[in-house]
Amino acid sequence: MTADDVCAFLALMETHRVDVWLDGGWAVDAALGRQTRGHSDVDIVIEERDVPAAVSTLQDVGYAPVPRPDTRAWNFVMGDNAGHQVDFHVIVLDEHGRGIYGPPENGEFYPAEALAGTGTVGARAVKCITPEWLVHFHTGYELDETDWSDVSALCER
């Protein structure tokens, strides 16, 4: 996914009044204000209430579900024949502004402050996960070279 692809996707979502936050690699690059590497997909955080509109809109332009062993109602991927992929991270905002991720009994959530980030992709202002939380979300597992590069760039900034 190029920066132009991400901006086109965001414009499409905006046209249909679907609000998203960038997560993952594109959130890192948005927070840094520049593209640092290639991206095979765009990770998004989206409210559950907006999923039907987002999925329908993507289907209208040729996207379909991408089967994966980790597909869940709150985490799934859609792709098109050109190789573009959107990785959905579905949340429900609670009364504290936290994004509950998956069944509440799992205890996983995006803290409200994590959803307060802004950045740029190309010349487009975007909502994204904050740099502090992008670094935090890269803990608890062994980082690969890409993860290490992302975290290092965020920490240097």
C-alpha cells in the first residue's frame, strides 16, 4: 500500500462518513510525518458501528475478505485483486473513551489516550494511534527487524 493508496482509502471512508484511526506501520509513518518503509497493508482501528458501511463500501470497489487463521469479528482483512489490503481492528468505545477490542472478557482495549494521535500521510492529516502507544504496543513479544526499526524511529523522534 502506497501513501496514495492509503489517502484514497481514507478519502473513500470519509465520503461514506466512516471514521478510522491508522494503526501499525502506517500509523508509525503518519506520526513521523514521512514514509519510512514499504507497507503490504494498512491497519485501521474502526468502531464496530461503522464496520458494515466500511465493508460494503470496500466490496463496492472490489474488495473481498482475505481468509486467515486469525480472522475474528474484531480482527479481519479485506483485499482487492491489485494486492491492496486493509486490516481491521474493531473496537467499541466505552464510557471512558477506551476502545474495547474483542469480547470485553478478554480485557483488551485501546486506551482513550492511544486514540488521540494525529499525523500525516502525504499531505493528508490523519487520525492515528499516538507514538507513545505505538511503542507500548510493540512490547510483550520478540520484535522483528521491521518492528525494531519502527520503535527506534519513534523513540528518536
